[in-house]
Amino acid sequence: MVGGPAPDFLLPARYGHQLSLSQFRGQNVLLVFWASWCPPCRTEMASLQRLHDNPAIQNLKVIAVNVGETGAQVTSFANRQQLSLPILLGAGSDVQER
């Protein structure tokens, strides 16, 4: 949702804790929905990691929500790609539909 607040959600992160969108209230958030089986998504993740790592872009929080995969699948992909940006596990939720 560009220009307005997205509905809040609470999802597990790949390291076991949970994150809610409301934790980032007042910050600019780039919320990306992705899956490791999606070729454009796999390519995009490297760019998102660079955004996350760029110290010149301090006013943007990048959050990647995986859709439809297990925590093990997501962790395996993230480890292979050396991703440290926040990755949430959206399997079984309706977050991407809101």
C-alpha cells in the first residue's frame, strides 16, 4: 500500500522470534513478498540485501515476507545467499492478501 499504512500483522521470523509491522511504526518500510522458487524473487533478494546494508539509506527498513515455504526452506535459501535482512515466514497466513 503506497502512501498509507499497511494493516498490522505478526509473523515468525526465520530465527524463531516474531515481528509485527507495528514495531516499525513511523519508519519507511519496504515490504516485499517472495518465494525461493520464483526466479525474479531470487534475483531481487540480492538487491534487497544491498538496500538493507547501505548505510546511506538509514530511513528505510526492508522486510521480506516469504510466502508458502517452510522455515527450513527459507533458512536454507537465506544461508546460501548470505542474507541478513529481516525475513518473515508468511506460510499459512493471509498477510499478502491484505
